[in-house]
Amino acid sequence: MKTLLIADDETLFTRSLSEGLAVVDPDLEVLTAENGRVAQELLETRPVDLVLTDLKMPVMDGFELLAYL
């Protein structure tokens, strides 16, 4: 099973993307984070194969998340 982490502060977009991906690939686990800080916390506790991030988010933006990665 592959794991995707989506970091984006737009909940409706994140939810619809997660649901769409689940239909396309039921073996894909999709994690979501509302900002870079939450994404960083998830990355410290779980292995993730791919990160998809928005660049403009509150608390910690996508550029800071990329620098962490």
C-alpha cells in the first residue's frame, strides 16, 4: 500500500481530492493536513511515499514544509 500526504488549508479541495483518489486506487492511503505543521507532525510518525502540498497555508506554508523535507 502506498501513502500520499496532502497538505492544504482548503478542506473542500482536500476532501474531494482524497475521495477521488480512493475511487481510482483503493490501495492508496491518503492522509491530510491543514497546514505544514500538521504535515510535519504526521511525517515524523508515519512513512509517506508522496507529499502534495499547497504553498500558501497558515502556520507553516508549503515552502517551509519543502525545506523540512
